Amino acid sequence: MLETLTVADAVELAVVERSGFVESRHAGAAIVLSPDGEVLRRIGNPDALFLPRSSLKPMQAVACVTAGAELEGEQLALATASHNGTDRHADAIREILAAGGLTEDDLACPPSWPGDTATRDEIVREHGAPSRIRMNCSGKHAAMLRACVATGWPTDGYLDPAHPLQGHIREVVERLTGERIAHTAIDGCGAPVHAITLTGLARGIHRIGTASERSPFALHRVAGSLVRAVKEHPWTIEGPGRPDTIAIERLGVFAKGGAEGVMVMVAPGGATVAVKMLDGAARASTVVAATLLVRAGALEPADVAGLVHALPLAVLGGGSDVGMIRPGAGI
């Protein structure tokens, strides 16, 4: 039986405080690695299996490029994005597809409304409908399709776990994490997502986040290019005012959240954190990750204090701030 993260494995990572009263608590697990990749802290059980969801995207993006997808700059960053579907996101993804002789109809992710409220309102006013290009994982899917075109693999069925692209992605994930994949599930976008440990996720993201574009190894060069692309184009990863984009802009980190309360973050010096909220709530994951990097000496407290004020962490009562979502006793 697979050893998945349980209540017994979890510790308090964050609390929701309202008018001086702790209203809710978020428990989970986390791991912090040094710039050299050594374990600095283990919080809860980081060796239990879980699904990294979109925090796996950096590894999937690296795999797509090593399979032949020719992407750079904002297009490369979009390969690892969970974007909110603005016109700017959609236009860039159409360019990725067009360069491979592809269209939106080739995407196998489900149609979706954009996450950006203003964009959604405009589409509704124009009597539009949900579309695949607006789905938050469409950049990843476009990169997968470009890899298939480059390699000569069929684009039909590219999400099938038995498809050669997915086999290549699985090999890259195992290489970066140092773990054999124990289980494969289907993510919300329809792509395979692989069960690994927080330790394995942190190890893989650390290898990406500290990779050099001048490495003699192609995989490391691609990873280094990916990190640079994300830091140069933080709007791609989520969108203006969204947690990942804010963290990248303000702290210079490489950050990637995932559904169900997952977060990975690499500080400029290479220290890395991976977090999983057991209840699946994402609202505290960014501040918890950043706080753990502060306590590891990898980020400046004043910089993270500024991040806290920029994130949607205020608890409201009667339209006024009456509390805060903040790190808990376990970190």
C-alpha cells in the first residue's frame, strides 16, 4: 500500500487569525534544502507520497524541451505556467502552437474560463465561451505538442501515459527527483501527474533552480534557461497580482505553486523549499515557503515582510482588516 501524507505526518504550518482569535489552522509537511542540496530542515514527514500537481510543471517543461520543443523567453516560461488566461497569455500560446503548425484544436486540455476576472467579464460581454487556450495549463500542453511535432511522435493521444512523450517526461522526472515513480494519476488538465515525495520534489526543483546555462549537460542547460525565462517574464507564470508572479517579482525567487496547497521556491542563492498543505488550501503556501527560506538565511526578512503585504493574506470583517493568515508554530 502506498504511504501517502496523513494527519499523523503533518504539523501546523499556518493559522488564520481573526480579531485575535485563531479561527483555522493549516497543517502539512515541508522540507528545506541548502544551496548545496543538503537537507536543512524536515517538517512533518516529507518522505510520504503526494501528488505535486502543477509544481511538477518545471520538470515537465524541461522534458518537453529536451524532447525537441524549441522554446525560449516568454514561450519557455509559459511551458511551466499556471496562467490566468489573459489575452496576453492566450496570444503567446497561440504563437507557440502556430510555430509548430498547430492550432487550439490540437490542445487536449479541457475548455475553461480564464481565471482573470476582467478577461472573463469581457468574454462574457462578447457572448464568448470557455476555450482550451484560456485553460491555465494550456502553455504546458502547447509545449507538449511542440515536443511531439519536433520528435515525430503523434500529437493525437499525447496525454496517454503510454505515449512516448509521457514516457520521456516520466524518465526526466525520475532523473531529477532521484525517485522511481510509485503511482501515476490524471491531473485536472488531463495530463499524467506522478506521485513523488516532498524530498524528491525539492531535490528536482533544486537541480532546476541551480542549473547553469553553460553546463556541458543539455538537461541542465535547458533548466538554466527555464529559470532565467521565468524570472525575466514573471507575468507568464500566473498573472499580475497573483502569488507566484508577486513572489518572483519581489524576491527574485523561482516559484511554482500547485493545486491542493503545493508550493516550491528556490532562493537566488539556491536554497530550496517544498511545501504541501494537507487540507489542500493554497492561501498560505507562498508565505510559508518564503518564511522557511528566511529562517534558512536565504531571504531577507524585510523583503518577505513586503511580500506579505502584497499577498491576499488579510482577514476581513465588515470590510476592514481584522486579522491575518500567518505562519504557524510548526515552522
